[in-house]
Amino acid sequence: MEQNRMVKKIMLYVQVRFLSPLNVSSGEDEWTDADLLRDGNGNVFVPGSSLAGAMRAYIRKEKNEPCLLGYTKKEKNGQDTGKMSALFISDLTFDEQPLSGVRDGVELTAQKTTKTESKYDMEILEAGSRAHFFLELTVREQDNEAEMQQEIAKIFHGIKEGEIRLGGKKTRGFGKFEILSVAEKEYTKENYADYANAYQNDAWRGAKNQLKEWLEKADWTPSMVHIEVPLRMKGGISIRRYAAKKGEPDYVHLTRPALPTDENGNKAKKTEIPVLSGSSLAGAIRHRMETIIGELKKAGVNFPKNSTDMIHTIFGYVDGDQACASNIIVHEVDIKGAKPLTMVRTGVSRFESAVRKGSLYTEKTYVDGTLNVRIDVRKGNDPQDEAWILGMLLLVLKDLQNGLLAVGGQTAIGRGIFSANGPITIDGECSVENSLIGNLLKNMSENGGGEA
């Protein structure tokens, strides 16, 4: 058997910061319906297998396809072939005790009423947590080292652009992180003894940040179309956080703690920032899209597939053993410049037009403010799918921009309504949405036929 000796190991020490909440569930439900994963000492961590899975999904390699992360394949003769992963990925551990919190959720009907027994909560790590992990690349005599490094560089690009995320609810804004630095060391037969300290954090103090050099190793193209919609709030917004703190109003709009440091690394002021959650926005977009599809269907427009399959293709689904991941990522976004407003309200009986007994409550909402909604559309193997998904989304986003689609609760009293605060941009290009929508409707009329 031909030998394939190891030539060297390349170690990378990757420091990251989370830009949105993280939920990596342990499967336990002692404190919430989905507690965070912790080690024996109670420290939260992200398993290396989760990192590897996210990376493999990003480079679109199945477990039976040759790639940097190894593969196994059953041949026609029944024999198993494969190759072990050339890349070892450590667990992701946090540099200091991260701030945890609880997020609530509830499933709504089309009429915005709660479904029975659909309330849930989950433990999360708040944005701003700093962490690190190690990548260990083993290079052998028959390996193409340049090609292997290019795959790692593409992964770094994916993290940088928010296309690789970790944990649960990542298509609804969770798990986004950025790379702060990448330090590199090589170990060969000349310095193999130094490898004993490779996984000691102190061994990397003062190491040069080589992130820029690594990003330059690969010609990278985005795997997603990036849509941005600048908006201004016309009134208040109400996405309630039910696990309110002691001394707070009964209902408080969803907020997150400010990041510990600003973009320049300076210590930031401790404050709460109101946010528009990805799950709330995705729910509103889905409901409006179902309405638009129904209206277009009545108008005689032909679709590439039936309406249920269209919704499932865009937003994903789980039905018993069958499941499909969402083809869009709806980001969680900060609402900037918003002013807090606390009100005392009383519930009124619709039938009697009188105050309901024991219905006095206080609520904290936020008014004014601007935000930049971002939605990413996954590029697939079928350009036609990408085109109609993009076109349908733009139809809904135009409604959002024109104040015709409200998000969150209490929309009947004017909450969650927005106006345009700038043009929609698609991959950085402005004012192209109308032509894309026009092409969508034209193509559906000419080439449709899945459902009339």
C-alpha cells in the first residue's frame, strides 16, 4: 500500500464575536423548553460537530462527497471507501462568562390569535459574547495544500458575510458571528515539540492577525442574494417580552443588551436596544405572501408550483419525518434612535364596551426610530427558483415599505407600521426591484402552469 506521510500541521486560532443571540440547545428543559448546552463545569460551549456541520453545509458537500471535511461512500461492489477529515475543529468556548437570557415565542394563526399550547421559551446567549476555536489542518504528501486552504478561506468569507451561522433559529436571525482575528502556526518535524502547547490560549498571545491574508487566498462569490430595506417607524412597535424583569411594566417590547464594546473596541454604555426579531418579521412576511399568492391566483396568474409548495420552499417546513430548511434568512435588526414610551392601558370588552375587571396593565413600547431590514435568499441549483423567490419577497417588502404590512402585536391600533427610509438594495444595487417584480409576473404568465 502506498504511504501518504504527514508533511505538517497548520494550526489556526480563531477569535470571534457573536452579533446576534445564540441558541445551542442541550435537549434539557430544566429551566426553559430549550436550555443551553453546558459542560461539566456549567460553562456554555458550541460543539465542534456543530461548527463542522455548518461549514460542510456552506460548502455544499454531502457526507459521501470528497472534501476537506472527509467523506464515506459505498461503492457499487458494496465496499466502503472514504477519507478521514483533514481538518480537526475544536469546540467553540467563550473567553468570559457570557450573558444569558430567555426568549419567548408563540405560534399564531392567520388571524393573529395564539394556537393552543403553542407557547414556548428558550435560553439564549445575548449578542456580544466573545469566543474562540481552533482549526487543525493536517497536510499529507499527496494533498493539494493550496486547494485545502482555499476551502478554509471560503468558510471564513461565509462567516464574515453572515452566511454561516450556528445553533437553532439561524434562519430567523440567531447565531450570526464575526471573525475578529485568525492567528496561524505551522508544525513540522523541525518544531513538532512545540505542538504540545498548541491548544493553550497563552501560547497565542501577541500572535499576528492574519485574517486579511486568509481571505485573500480564495476567489469568493456570495452563496446568497442580500436584500436590504431601510425603514422608519411611523408609530410604536409591540413584540412583547413576557419574561419581564422585576420592577418593569407588565409587557415590554423585545430588547437586547448593547454590545460591551463599539466598533472601535471602546467600552460602550450599558443600555437596552429595541429589536425587530427575525421570527416576527418572517411570520408577517409569510402571511402576506400567502395573501398575495391567493390574489394572483384569482387574477389568473400561473405559478411554477402549487401555492403550498411555494411557501414550503421559501420558509421551510417540518412534517413528521419530512423536513426542508428555509431558503431565506430573516435577520434580527436593531431599531436605532427609538424612544421608550411607557403607557398604562385598560382592557375593554368588545361586547359591553366597558372596562374588563382586573385588566389594568402597563406596557413599554418604543416609538420613532429607524432600522435596516435584511433578508438573504439562498442561491440554488435552479435559477428559476431563485428568481421567483426573490420576486415574491420583493412584492411583500414593497408592502412593508409602503406601510401596508404591519409587524408584531397590536397592529389594530397602529403598531408595527413603517415607511421607506431609502431605496431597497439588492446585492448593493439600488432601484432594481420593480424590474425584478415585473420579470417575475411576466415569466409566471408565460411559463407557469403548476397551478392556475
